[in-house]
Amino acid sequence: MAREAGVSRATVSFVLNNTQHQKITEATRQRVLAAAEMLGYAPSAAARTLRYGRSDVVLGLLPDWPLGYAAGQLVQELTLAFAKRNLTFVVHSGIRGARSLGEIWKALTPAAVLAFEPFSDSDATAMRAAGIEVIAALYDDGGLGSGESVTSANAIGAAQARHLAASHRRLGYAYPDDERVAVFARPRLEGVRRVCAELGLPDPDVRTVPLTPSAAADAVRSWLGADPQVTGICAFNDDVAMSVLAGLRHLGLEAPRDMAVIGVDNSPAAAVSYPPLTTVVQDLPGIAELYANSVSVALDGAQVPGNPVEPQVRLEVRDST
């Protein structure tokens, strides 16, 4: 590489390692980088681990979740957020039949583990003993960046309920029929319940809504037959909301005339559903930045701020409400 760039090996080392306080011109730096790209140079992960005492890998552990639009977007945003901090985000799904957590972290020797569900005590102890910064991220009762303070899942349901309560006096909640996402659905439902209580409205009428028109139609019939009648539906996400819309059409009804419906995630299909779906938009880039910053600060040995700024949610109002 030094021969190709016409510089010394020391200059190549300074450039590739971004060594500070070296008087290297921008033109020389660009020649070295161009030579590295042409020769297909990639830094040795093992060598970097030896030099810095840790790897640059952050292992993201996903439970056995259905990887829908929001989860995919969050993984992409986390990848970018960690890359800005010179860290590599590697994702492992806990789908049934996958390798165990112990096998994964021993094989990768990550600098940190960003988990989306609580660890077992034995796993946490073993990783800490190996020098890994163990970070419980989502839906844990404690630890760095735990549950509700980061994801604002409760605030999502609250935003849905406040929007519908402006025009509807009885709300329903369309609960998913996939128990794997209950960790998200429960706090969102709690947000709806909290707003209903604050506004003096009846407790929301909760119905499980499968992703089929006929089953969704059964839920719609139940809501319309309730006393008092349910006329506004907060759905777990856009998929469940669009199932409610299909259930309405199955009965010859439509939103918002017969029932208003609001989803979550602002998936691409939400804008082209019939009618276009009102939805809650999560600040996924903000969530990713919060996680990545927490990991980066912990790796530098600093204390994580006690009151981080929470990502906000907003409404994308369309014709379904």
C-alpha cells in the first residue's frame, strides 16, 4: 500500500489509524485511502481487538419477534448510529432453533451487548466476567436505557387516544393476536387506558384482531354492538389497523364515517390503504441515537446521564380518522 501511494509505511499507518497530531497533508491522506480502496484493504478485527483491548462490535440481540417494518427500520437506524461512533452493529435473532446467546457472544467477543429483552443472571454474570459491557435496552425493569423511558411505548397509545378522544366518547383497542409482540402491545394499551381515565372516558374495549377480514369483522360487530357504542379504534400497529379497515369493508361499512381507526409505525402501506390510514410515527432515528450514545458512553467508562432526552412521537393524520 505504501508503494502504491508513494509514501512510507509509517504514513500509511498514521492515515489508516487516524493518528492525531501528525502533519500529513490532505492530498497525501487521500492517496493512501485511494490505495487502500484499490487494494481491497480491510482492518483486521483481531488486531484491533488486541490494540484497543476490545472489539468494535456491538451485538444486538433480538427476541423471537416478527421482523416487520418498524423493527427493520430500527435495525437500520441503529446500524447508522453505531457507524458514526466507529462501532459495528451485528444483529442476532433469537428465533427458535438459532444458536444460544452463550455461543454467539463467545464467537464474536463483542465490546457490548445491546439486548431487547432481559438477560438471565447467569448470562449477564458470564459476559461481565469476560469484560463485555452488558446493556439491557428494551423492556427491562432496570439497567441502562430500560424500557419505557426509551421507547415511549406508553406515549404511543396516549397519542392515539388523545387524537380520537377529540371526536369519540368510547374507544376500542385492537390487540394483536401474536403473543410475541405483547411486550409492545401491553404498554401501548396502558397509554390508551391512562388517557381515557384522565378524560373521564370509559375504559377502552379491548378486542384481539387477527389479520383476516372475517375475523376483524367479528371484532367490528362487537365494538358497534357495545353499550356505549365504540366508534374510535386505537390499533396496535398499522397492520392491525388495516385489518380493522378490511373488517369494516367486509360489513359494508367504512372509516371514518362508521368507525375511526388509527395505527402505529407509518408503514408504506398505510398511506395507500383505503382510506389512507392515520398513524403514529415513532422517532426511530432518535431512539437509535439514544441507544448508540448510551453504549458509546459506557464503553468510554463514563456514567450514562440519568435523565436522557426521550425521542418524541408525532401523528400523521390521514382520512381514516
